Amino acid sequence: MHFASDNTAGVAPQVMAALQAANEGHVPSYGADALSEAVRAKIRDLFEAPEAAVYLVATGTAANALSCALLSDPWSAIFCHRHAHIQEDECGAPEFFADGAKLVLLEGAHGKIDPELMRPVIAHAGGAIHHVQRGMLSITNATEAGTVYTPEEVRVLTGIAREYDLPVHMDGARFANALAATGATPAEMTWKSGVDVLSFGGTKNGCMGVEAVVIFDPARAHEFELRRKRAGHLFSKNRFLAAQMLGYLAGGLWMGLARHANAMAARLSDGIATVPGAELLHPTEANAVFARFPRRVHRSLRDAGAQYYLWPFEQSLDGDDDELLAARLVCSWATTEEEVGEFLSHLA
């Protein structure tokens, strides 16, 4: 019963096969190979963006931090949700790569930025030289609470950003899950809704380690190339990043994997909702379920082999048996119906 993270799942067989095939022969380095060119063409086609610049990196942190650096100045604000990944889980990388830009936190229920709470924060920023200046907006989709912005909701946020001339980044580590949840196309969720740069995730959804940074304004491309090189994220054997992404995208595999993960989370969430004493904390819209149940139940689940995180981490299994503890359970492309059924059986 593996629900700790979609990061703990292995590599999808099709992606592994693509990696193996890429291991044959000698090809040009640093992205000058045919596979890297094919990835660029494929992503441009998927996003209906023939002029988009596409760059591969190995980690989501690199994708997010370099994207934020591209869109901000050292004296500017990077507006994001209080629980965004760039705020809570990247060890200051966005500020570091952006040469000191400041994360300014926005509020909103269930991991989503509330536009009415966002507007006054942005309006207050800037102005006097003593203050951090307005820089950019970063949106996470799917969110850290397992919820999803629709394209309409993205347009509301980007519309406010545009009022203040702010560029917009989308952290799409679970972008496929967001698309699967909404039925939107890649273009509808991004540039057609006002997103300038996307961190397009692969690692959490069946790849070994690859993310694409998709820059919809090619005028920004050269600066990103320099930032990627300066940060140590230009791979000499780029074909192995490209092979993963091509295998991931081929035949719509990426969306099939995401739909499966979302379906397993929905099954898990529906089951938890029927158990007396268990509570769901956020709507289950993508592949993560947040719930709480008594400490004694957590102990029993752990004894039965269930793997998941108490959320937040600082909760302890030691204490009152009946105290409710919150948990995060994440489904992946590799989650099985049997695992979900076994977990729910133990929970019940």
C-alpha cells in the first residue's frame, strides 16, 4: 500500500524502453541531437505554440527556480500561495536563482489563491524604493492540496496579474493530473489563459527524472539558456532527458498515466468518506487525498504496511489514541485497485 508520494513509483515501462533505445550509438551533445529536436517539436505541437522555446532539466526545483529567475528581478516579489511548492519545499531555490527576489505569500482555501485576497497584496507592493517591487505571479496546478485550477480560474488570476504588468509562471509538476481533472487542452490551461512560462512535469507521472520548461515568448529564450548553463542544469547527454519526455508523450501515454492516478485517488477518497470517524480535508480533484482519522487507526494502518505521510510532518503517532491526525495519500500511475482496496479494508 504505497501512498507516500508519486515520486516513490518507478519508471513507466514505455519510458524505460525509450531510455534504452536512446542508449545506442553516438549523438551530438548538449541538446543538439535528433531526440531533443523531436521533443521541442512535439511539445510545440501539443501546446499549439509553434514559436515556444522548450528546455529540459532533470528536476522540478530547477524548472521552477530557473523560471522564477527568468521572470523576476532581484528587488522584486514572486507572488505565490502560502503553501506553494516553491515556498515550502525548495529550500529557497527560487530566491537563490533569482538573485534574492522575495517570495510574497498569498492566501486561499484548499491550496488555491483567492483572487479577492490576492489583489490587495499586489496593489500594496511596489511604489516606494523601501519596498519590494512587483515582480511575477506563480500558480501551482495541480496544487499542493490536491486541488485543480480550471482554465477559467487561471484566467481570473492572470487577469489581475496583467493589470499590474506581472508575468505568470505555472508550476506544473502535476500538470497532466490537472488536465485530466478538467478536460482542458495544454494550450487552454497555459498561454490561452495568460501563462507565460510553464514548468511541465514528467518525473511524478512515470518518468525517471525530466521536466520541460516551456517559454511561450521566444524572446526570453536566450536568457533562459544562459541561466540554465550558469546554474549547472545543461545536461551534456541531453538525449536521455529527451528520450524520457518523448516516451512519456508518445501515444498520449502521459495523459493515460495521469487519468489512472486521478481515478485511484478518487476511489480512495470515496472510500475514506464512507468510514465513520474519517474526514476529508480538501476536495480530491487530482491524485492526492488529504484526510484525518484517529491516531490508533494510523498505527494500525502502519502496522499493516501502509506507507503515507502524516501531514504536517510534525504530528506524532505517540499520544492519545482517539486524537485525529491528518495525512496525505498520493496515488501514482503505478497504484493498483488492489492497493486501494486493501487500504480501505484496513481503514474500515
